[in-house]
Amino acid sequence: MEKTTLPNGKLIYVLAILSCTLFCFGGIAILFALISYILAKKSEKIYKQNPSAYSNIKKIKKGKIIAIIGLILNLIIVGITIWTLATVGWDAWSDEFVRRWNEGLQSNGR
């Protein structure tokens, strides 16, 4: 019997990697991590029904582990953002951003 690959193997892996590399954008990549994790869980359920029929379970498990790491990184960034906005406040945070933006424009001669 020929072994086939589990569904969404490449997608799980790519989304997991994206969640780990794009976590610094305010935790938006948490969606990639969640989708990757959910798809990996579904693929593992399919694998458990007939383990001898599928060949790429290692890739699915790697993607799931990377998705968990991406989820943790994104949750940390979201937590830091919430903590910063709760302690400093939106007005002070945005004023500091605008001040540094203007300093950057002046130092570049614009």
C-alpha cells in the first residue's frame, strides 16, 4: 500500500514559521499560529485513524511545535502591549511616538 501525505502539511509549516517571524508586528501573527495549530490537530486526528497510510507526520508535529512557539511569542507581545498601554496610557505613548518620528525626520534632513 502506498503512503500518502496528510492534508495541509506545507500550509501548517508555512503558517507556523510566519507566526514566529512576524510576531513583532503587535501580535497580529497570532492568527497564523492559531490556524496552524488547529490544522495540525486535525491532521493528527486523521493520522491516528490510520497511521500506516500517511508519511508526513513528522512535518506536522514540527509545524505544531513551531506554532506553539509562535503562539507564545505573540501572546508575550500582546501582553507587553497591553501592559504598556495600561501603565503609560495611549496619549503618552502616541506623543512619544510622534516625538521620535519628528526627531527621525529632522536627523535625516527632511
